[in-house]
Amino acid sequence: MKIDIIGDIHGCYAEFVTLTKQLGYEWERGIPIHRGGRKLGFVGDLTDRGPQSLKTIETVYALVEQNLAYYVPGNHCNKLYRFFLGRNVQITHGLETTVAEYHALPPSEQAMMKKKFIKLYENAPLYAQLDHGNLIIAHAGIRQDYIGKYDKKVQTFVLYGDITGETNPDGTPVRRDWAKYYKGTAWIVYGHTPVKEPRIVNRTINIDTGCVFGGKLTAFRYPEMETVSVPSSLPYVPEKFKSFD
């Protein structure tokens, strides 16, 4: 299979368009289609913080509906889903930008947007096992012993990473570096933690290069095993990027 997996977009729609064009996708029909039959993959966190979250949702929804892409949800997707269900979620940490966009729509368009995202989310696997199990897309990654499991513990790991339960001074959760201990044979492609450059450790690659924080939007091309990035148009926020020793 030939797939281009894109890191956390977070509403950076313009960069998404630029990146897909650079990867050889054409937009004549309003969505990115590759003449060579390649598909797109998304590691989740389509929305929040960036300027065009709803356009990003619509495009990914259309791609998935036409069997042109694979999508797995991230923690921001999970929160937006709960918002649309009417649950009591805090409209913070970027969700406020998506909600403002949503509230600016006429009621009929609001209903359509809500319906599309709920369907996209509910039909998505927690993580995608592709190419006969040789490739896994999981938002924050997945431990080797969790592959094939879908319980609450696995869901927390896939959406939020290997959290310890403690918090950093800035309020973000403390996360273990699970990739360092990964010994599996499947390639795991994930995002969630912004890094300045794609981070390959064992057979894992983090492709969240912090587009919404002024970094880059990155795609991982499989089976070529190469990355392609485009620069962000947003201001650079250095403290948002994690560095590993």
C-alpha cells in the first residue's frame, strides 16, 4: 500500500493544502486526490487553535467517505465529539477557536457540520492497523503489548500518550517516552507531542512538527519511509516544542 500520513493539522488548512499538493495530490474536485492511487492518513487532532478547523473537518470527512483516506481520532477530536454530544466540556485549550467558527455558521450548516463530525468520529477506529499489521497509525502512539486491544487503558494511551498522572508546571500532563522502549516490528506513526523535526526512534515516528505553533506540517510517506514538510504561516512559539535527551 502507498500512503501519506499527515501530522496534527489543528486547523492549519492552508498548510494542509500546500503539503498535499507537494505530495502530488490534485484538488480539482475540492479534495486532494492522487492520480497514482496513493491515500492519505491522518493522526487526529484535525481541529483547534488554527484558523480553519471546520474546512479541515469537511475535507477529511469527504476523503474518508470516498475511501480515499484513513483517519484516527486524537484527544482534541475526542473533546470536540463530546462537545457536539452536548457533554459538559471546557471550551479551552484551543476548542474555543473551533466552537467560535461553528457558532458563526447559520443553524442549517451547524447541523450539517455536527452530523459530519460525529459520523467521522464514530466510524473511526481508535488506531488503524494497515498493510497486514506492518503499519499502525495511532494519535499519541501505542505500546507493543496494547496492539490488538481496545480497552479504556489503551484508549487513554492512544489519545493522551503514556501519562504518569502528574502534571508539569505549565499544567500539561507528564508523559513517559514510550517510543524509547518500543521493540515491535510494525511501524508506528503518531503525533500529539510537538517536536521540531520528525522523531524516529526504533520503528516509531512522531510527525507532529507543531504547525499550529509556527513549526511545520509534516507527512510520512509509506513505504518510501521519507518525510515531507511545509513551513507554518503562524507565529513560532518555541516553548510548545518538546526536546528529548
